[in-house]
Amino acid sequence: MRSAELIELWRGGQRESLHSGHAVICDTKGVVEAWGCPSEIIFSRSSCKMIQALPLIESGAADAAGLTDRQLALACASHSGARMHVDAVDQWLQALDLGESHLRCGCHMPSDRDENRRLTCGDEAPSQLHNNCSGKHAGFLTLNRHLGGGTEYVEPDHPVQQAVKAAFEEVTGESSPGYGIDGCSAPNWSCSLAGLGRAMAAFADPADDGRGRAMRRLVDAMRAHPEMVAGEGRACTVLMRASGGRVATKTGAEAVFVAILPDQGLGVALKVTDGGTRAAEAAIAALLVHLGVLERNHPAVGRFLTDPIRNWRGIVTGEMRTAPGFPA
């Protein structure tokens, strides 16, 4: 089965661009609705951070370290590197008697405008605390402290990453065909889109056991602290706030997006094949409207899908649309 047409860009009465991809809506039994190919093998990238955080709770490391829900949300985050994110990771590491040098995620300039401006104007280099994955890595370090592993916790054969792999394969219900190295240097295991959707459904409708309680705790943390999961103006934060806590959403690089809907017991996963972020954000907004989580006229939907496209003079030049056959 080939990819499906998902999002179109129109200008001057003509379709100018087209984004194709794959999307699934799942419950814990499997695929409920699909566009494109549910068996498409993908790297989930940062959309799977909730899965990567499961061993942090299941091992007892989170409770041993006294982690708060705000910190658990940060463990699932691809944050903007705002001051609140940087300070929160720094304080987390200090409580472990660790520091920025113990991270293995690397440095990049923050996407948060204020922090980016502060560093630029002060001629200051970013640190690893600014890395959008530093919260996840603080979680890895917390788990590593509990397990007593070596310093290179991002190595695929390290106990931390082996625990992550085991959790990933269990919740997706698949043996991963392999891994790639993510932007933050940690291994990222691949799976089918349907497997990722089933995993999100498991988070939406968790079993009444230790894993289910860990899943519920992470989802509740994300919904309670959407600002820690991404940042001001970012799609994950905007959509979670807009839903009033009815959904937990998480983006991943190369146009992966997932959503967890506890009220409906559903999980959503999508991948835009060209890696275009604008299309992934538009597609997840469309699916949240389709599932009744957001109204089509909500400003958050407008921001990512329905608002007219304007040029630098404010003139309307085009519009984004869902393709025929994809939820409008």
C-alpha cells in the first residue's frame, strides 16, 4: 500500500505543494482507521520519549530520586531551551550531584527566542542544558544512577538503552528491525507506524498494573505541564493547552507526530514522508478535529492548518488544506 496524500498548499487557485505520508488511529486491539500504509517502518524519533521514560519509573529510579510530575514531563520533552527548561534540567542534575558535563546529548542554540537572544547578544555559547533532549538525558542519568551503569549511557549496549529497547519492543508489540542514532546521540529503535500507534493507545488506555500506572503517570505529567514538553508557540504545547488536557501530543524529527487520547482510549501516529514539519503539525491538528478533541474553528487549529497564508505585507497568498480522503 502506498503513502496517502495528506496536506496540500494552494496558491492562486492551484495546488502548489503536496505532502504525502501515513497515519493511523489505534486502540489497544489494533488499527481503527488508517491512511497510507500502517506497516510502514519508521524511526519514531522524539515522539517515543514517553516510551523511553518508562524504565525511569518502572525501575523505581524516579521515586528514589523524588522526581516531580514537572520533571517527568521534562523527561518526555523536546523543549525549546527556554530559561525555565535550562534551569529545571540544571537543578535536576545538581540534585543527583551531577552536572552538565555528564550529559551526552551535545550542544545547540535554543529555539526559544529570548534565550537565543540572550546568548547571541552576550556572545555566550550554548551548553548541553540547552539541547532540546536534555530532559530526556537527565532521565537517562537518573536511571543510570539507579542501575549503576557506566558513564556512556547512550551506547546501544548500555543497560539504560537495553532497558529502553525492551520497553519499546514490548509496548509496540514488535521486535525492532534496527536502530539509528538520534540527534541527541541516543539510539532510536524503529517500528511500524501501526506499532507506534498501538503503543500510544496503550498509554491512552493503560492496564491496571505497574506498567500501566507508569504510563498513566507520564501522560498525566505531560497534560499537567505542556509548557515543559515543548515551549511557548510550539505545536505540542499549543495543542495540549487547546484541548484542555484531553490529549497528550508529542512531535518527533522528520515529521513524526503522535497523540494520546485517554478519554477515548485511542492513540494516533503519523509520518510525513518528506519530513516536512508544517505538514505533520497540520495533519495532527486535522486528526484531533476528526476525533472531536478540537473544534475546526479553534485558533490552535487555525495556527497549524486553517488560517490563510499571508505574505510579509499581510496579503493573503494561499492556504493549507487537507487532501481529499484525509479528514478535513
